[in-house]
Amino acid sequence: MTTILTQGDALYQVANRPTLQRVVEGLNKQAVRYLGFQYGPLGYRSISQDQHIALLRLIESKNKQAALNHLRQHIEQAGKLLSEYLKKNSY
């Protein structure tokens, strides 16, 4: 099995929080099925990656509140997009 290091993985490694990193890895494994929607019918991959890069920049600049706001908006936007897609395309 090939392991891909994502930007999120890098954040948790730098934080030196192995327990948190394991929890996040478990959640990521559960979320893999939803990533297919981002990369496929939602066309959200590029936007998502841009948002991740912006989040990393906010963290690097130590702008905690802006980073938290950006992360919250990112999660809410992705969730809304997926929810709307599933409602529209449910059989």
C-alpha cells in the first residue's frame, strides 16, 4: 500500500502530536469515499487544494483566528456542496 503525505499530514507531524495524527488518519480513511465526489462530479478538487494552501499560509503567518475562520468556511462549503449533490442525485 502506498502512503501519500498530504498537507494535512504535514501539519500534524509538525505539531508532534502522534495520537492526534492517528485519529486524523483514521478519519481520513473513512472519508476517502467522499473524496471521489470532490474529484469527480463536484469538480471541487482544485478549489479545495487552493483553500488548503491558503490555510497553510494563514497558519504560517500565525494568524490563528483567520485560519480557524478559513477552516470552518472550507468545511462548511464542502459539506454543503456534497449534501446538495446527494439530495439532487438520490434515487
